Amino acid sequence: MGGVSIRAAFKFGFNAFFKKFLFLLGAAIVAFFVWLAGMALGVLVAMPFFIPVSKFITKIKNVFVEFMSIKGPAVTAQAGEKLKMLFEKLGAVFADIYATYPTVLFLAVLGALVFFFTLMYISIMISMGWMKISLDIHDKGSSEILSLFTRPIIVFRSIAISILSLFILGLPFVIAAFMLKVSTALGVILMAIAFFLDFYFGLKMAFSFYFLVDKKVGALQAIKSSFAVKNGPINVLLLVLLMMVVGGVAGFGLALVLSLLRLVVLVPIFNMLLQFMLSAISFLAFTYLYRGLTSK
């Protein structure tokens, strides 16, 4: 597999962003409204599950009103007592719901899961769409808005990768936590090793989603292919660090200039534009890195 320089990756991302600025801005606006529509859809789909529990909303509201009316220091033992009281009273309300209507609480939890899954599906679809757009711009010099709408099979495979990643990254910590009960010293050592392994495995799996979108392979094959990329972790790490430095310097410089011009009120707007720029450049730069490291 070939090599690639981090400087070249960033330069490509930077130049491609400004060359395709209007298209990328349009895609970002469409993605934002699609996400809002997804949230609205999630609410509509989940709402029927919450109708039976609506009669208990007043009780829950009264608990929070009582909690907010209690005056006292924000960060003291007294604050801890306030939180304890809040959780106890909320627990009593939910226990009342369960005792009165056992299926109501189940439906509320199911509704929350439906809302979460709908929003997660839309978010993953858009993220995979940005990868497809970045690949198109790198390979063909152009893309289309419809690329944002990733096929369902790709989205579900992305969810499978996320679940597998959680298992792979979580297993070392589970083993370390178990060993803490056996031996504190050994558990601490294993916990440190677990942090290192998670960091390393996270870098090794960085291109899994790119293989999924680009090669249309299954979740396991995408992870295996990402692990097989030579020099992947060090290049990914260097590019991430570079983007963090650029983002930090740009953010600080922007805030300083606007402060000197007494335009502090515009900081949130310009920060939003800066985040959009950094996100787009990151996608494009990582795409360049992916292509460079996986080209034969």
C-alpha cells in the first residue's frame, strides 16, 4: 500500500473545500434540514407511546418545580442532598406509574428507544453521506446532494460496526475491571494497558466506515480491511492532531479579531461557520489519507 503525507492531505482538504465551497455549503444546509426533519419524524413516531403516560407529566413537573424552588449553594453537600431528593421523588413517581399501569412505563421506554433509533439512523445516514461526497470530490472532482442519502443497508452496517467497535474497545476494560476485584495492583496495570489498546484499536479502525462506503463490504470485512492498512494509526493520529491545532488557532484568532473589532455578538455565527469549514476539510483530508494509504 502506498504512502501519503499529512501536509498533502491537509492541503487537498483545504483547496477542495474552497473550490467546492458553494456545493459543500448547500450540502450542509440540506443535511441540517434533513436532521431536523428526522428529529420531527422521531417525535411523531414516538409520541403515541407517550400518550398513556401524559397524565403523570404534571406529577413529574411538580417534582422539578419543587427542586428548583429549594435555595442553596450550587456545589456543596447540600447540593448533593437536593439531587438525592430529586431522584428519590422521581423514582417514587415512576414507581407509581409502574404500579398503576405496568405497561405504561414499558411503552414510554419503548417510545424513547424509537426516538433515539430514528435520530441515530438519520445522523449516521448523513455522516456516511459526507464520506461519499468526499470520496466523489477526491475521485471525480464533483458530487451531488443525493449522495447524502446513504442506502439503508450501508446505514445498518454502520450501526453493526459501531456495536462491534463498542465490544472490541470495551472488552479490555471489562477484563481490567474484573481483575481489580482480584488484585488492585494488577487491575490498575491492566486498566492502563486497556487505555493504550483502546487508543490503538480506535486508530486502527478509523477507516472502517470508509471501506464500508467505498467498497460496500460487510461490517466485519470493513473492520478487517481497516486493521490491514499499513501506517494507518500514526497517519490518522498526526492528521487528527494537525486538525486540532488548526482548529484551536483558528478559533482563538477569530475570537480575538472579533473582540478587537467589538463584534463579540458575531462570535457564535462565525464559530458555526468555522466548525463547518473544519468538518468539511477534515472529511476531505481523511479521504485523501484513506485513498493514499489504500492505493496499490
